[in-house]
Amino acid sequence: MTLFKKTDSVLVVLDGEVSNDDVKDFVSSITKHLNKAEQLSTLSTKELEKCINSSTYDAVISIFKRLCPNPRILLEQCLQMLKPGGTLIIYESFEEKKNANSAYDERVSSLKLVGFKVKTHDSVDLKQLKSLLSNVYSSVDNICEIIAEKPSFEIGSSVTLNFGEKKSNVWKLDSAVDEELINEDDLLDESDVLKPVTTSLKVCSTTGKRKACKDCTCGLAEELSGKTVEEGAVKSSCGNCYLGDAFRCASCPYLGMPAFKPGEKIVLPESQLKGD
């Protein structure tokens, strides 16, 4: 029997319908594999509620002549009393159930919900131990035997998760990695750094663009065509000069003068001729 070690502490839990005499041979067979007989204890389900000690036993064996009436309570108690990595063995009879496979699946599901890991029968050989329960069950072949294991950690324990050092996505300019940087001055040539000529920035006061209007009188049309404009030759031809500066070109000869009537001679008052 490879399930128990010589140093293991074992607890056998009996249903109210099962007596100590019924499992005498069963208990004796387990005790032979232990160093001392005191390492094995026997309790009834009623006594179990009063003697729950956390992480006390390496193995717990529960024997029910029929179905366990309160499986969830029993499983929680066994989980509490087992040491981390301890083994739980459940013996029940599903003869009352019409579908034994369905009852087995329900018991396996309840074990997993409580926190146990269910083992396959191929990993543990308990045929010899199962045959010693003939005084409890009328037919040993109809016994449902389930083997489960408590997780290797204590229930309620916690561990700090290490998600690694948080990496920043911000680029660091003082990185130790040597990188060849481009000199910004090399991207410019002499023509890029020359200041523009003031005359080249001249735009039409009518269109607001560097494109002369149809009846240009400010000299922009001549400038764009490459012709030179003689000083004093510019004449107003738009016919709107008398309306005021808002309607005059940049080189209008009336620029800065007040509005006047067409054909009227412009006479500035003396007050405008004197400085403030």
C-alpha cells in the first residue's frame, strides 16, 4: 500500500450506521503501515464537528454505508483538517440512486467546488483496502470510492504576485545607448537662411494675395511682370479713391487723406497740419 507513509497521521470518519467493529480489519491493515498505532484515530461524524483541528492529518478516510447526507459540510470539514497536500478517501454506496454514474459525477463536482483535486484510480491502488469493508457493505463491487487531494497550500493563505518591473514607454534623452544624431544645421543650405526681401512680400490690397487685380494701380502688376515703375507715374484709376483709405490701394496718391466728393479739391484743415 503506497498511499500512506510510516510517519503519516490518519483519521477514519464513520457514519452513524457503521461501528468500529465493522471496520476493525480495515483499520488494522492501515495501522500496519504506520510507525505507531496512535497515528490513526477513529471518529464518528457527530464527534467530528466537535474535534475539528486545522491541518492535523495527512489522510482522512470517510466511510458511509449509504449516501452522505450532508456532503458539502463533511468535505469542508475534511479540507480544514487535512494538511496541505493531504489525501481524502470517500467510501459510499450509490445503490439508492437509479443512475450511479450521475451520483458519482455530482460527488466529484462537489469535491472540486470545495477545493479538492480529484485523483484517478489508476494513480493509487486500493483494491486490497477496499476488500476489507465487506462487513459494512453487502457487495464490495458496488462501493463508490473517490480519492481526492488537498492543494499544496493552506486554505486562506496568500502570496504576493510579482508582475515584474514596470517599464515606462517614455523616451529618455539621456539614454546610455550611443546613437548617431543628425546635425540640424546640415539640413539647411544658404538659401534657407537668407532673409526675404521686403518688396517680395508685397501683396495686393484688394485681393490680399500676391496677385495683381485687374485694374492694378499700386505697381504690383509691374513688379510681377519685371517692369520698373517710375516714381510719380502711379495714378488712381479705380475711381473709388474719394471714398477713403478703406477703398484705396497701397500706393494710392490719396492715401492718408480724408474722403471727398468726386472732382472736389482736397483742402486739409490747419488743425491737421499741426503736430500734437
